[in-house]
Amino acid sequence: MRVSTGAACAALLRRDLLLAWRRRGDIAMPVLYALIVATLFPFALGPEEALLQRIAGGVILVTVLLAMLLALDAMFRGDIEDGSLEQLLLAPQPLALMLAIRILAHWITTALPLIIISPLLAGMLHLPTPVMGVLVVALLLATPLLSLIGAILVALTAGTRRSGMLLALMLLPLCVPVVIFAAGAVAAAQQGLPWIAPIAWLGAALVLALVLAPLACAAALRIALDA
């Protein structure tokens, strides 16, 4: 009996979340990393509140980006090792859609916990409370965009071993515009200026990536596995 596309997507998402829950330590690593890095800045720069407020948005965004890098390399590694990725290639459902579900599961288990603790990180750096809402909105748009871009690069390097450093070297330059727009929105909110424009650019980039990134990821995985 052929399984419907919706049921297959729901089953894949449930499977990925269950596997991530069984490896809860892997979920905790990016969170602990972000907490440690954010804690070190007041010690390194001193307790001056004005200085910490000025750099808080950029520090949190870069910290979240680097924390996501810790788990990005493992997005498809387990599927390649146990052969389940080949099953996705042979499945009757569209591969791009199934990979989009995989990226969604990765975002839920990696980026969502970082977004949840972002107000705590902002409080540690004395970010004004009214600006925290803008920071959360910027993260809600920037982190899935980073996951989508990262998924393409992970797919391109899927056939190589120890690709973590190569992945970081390729991803970090592509993430610069995302960080600039997100940090610009936070900085504008701190100065009392309109901050909708950079958020709108992030939203537009996210919509474009939602359409194109799964297709590019599917094509890259086919190339990597055929090589």
C-alpha cells in the first residue's frame, strides 16, 4: 500500500525527533557552548554596561551561528552510515520535500533551544528588555536560513570524511549577510530607529531559501552519492 506524502513526512519528522531525543546530550552541546561563550564576554571586556549593550546583538548572533555549526556536520551523517538516505532516494515521495523535513527536524533540535535561551544570553549582556523581542524575531528568521544554507553545503560534502573544517570554511562567508541584517535590526531597535527593513530582507531571503534550498540539497546529495 502506497503511503501518502503527508503521512510519510509526519513519520520522518517523528522519527528524527525521537532519535534526537534519545541523544539528548547532542542537543545540549550547542546550548552549553552558547552559554559558556556568552558568559566569557563580560569577563573579557569588563562589566561596563554600555559596552556590553552595544555588542550584545552581534555577540549573540555570532554565538548562535557557531553553536549551530557544532551539529551541522551530523545532519546527514547517520543516514549515510545506516543506509536510510538511499531509502529516501528510492522512496516515491519527492526527495526535496523529505529533505526539507529533515532540515526542519534539525532546526527544531539545534536552533530552537538556542532561540529559547537567547533572552537569557541577552540579559547576561545587559541588552534592553524591549530589544529582546526584535532579537528573537531576527533569530527566528536567521536560524532557519542558516540551516537551509548549511544543508546544501552538508549535502555537497556528504561523500567526504572529516568534512567539518571544510564545511565551516564554506559556510561562514555565506552567513555574513544573514548576520549583518539580523544584527542591523537589533542595533536599529537599540537606537530607536525603524528595524522592519532588515527583518523584511531576512524574511524574503528565507522564503527564497525555503523554495530553492531543498531542491539544491536533493541534487547535491544525488551527485555526492553517485560519485
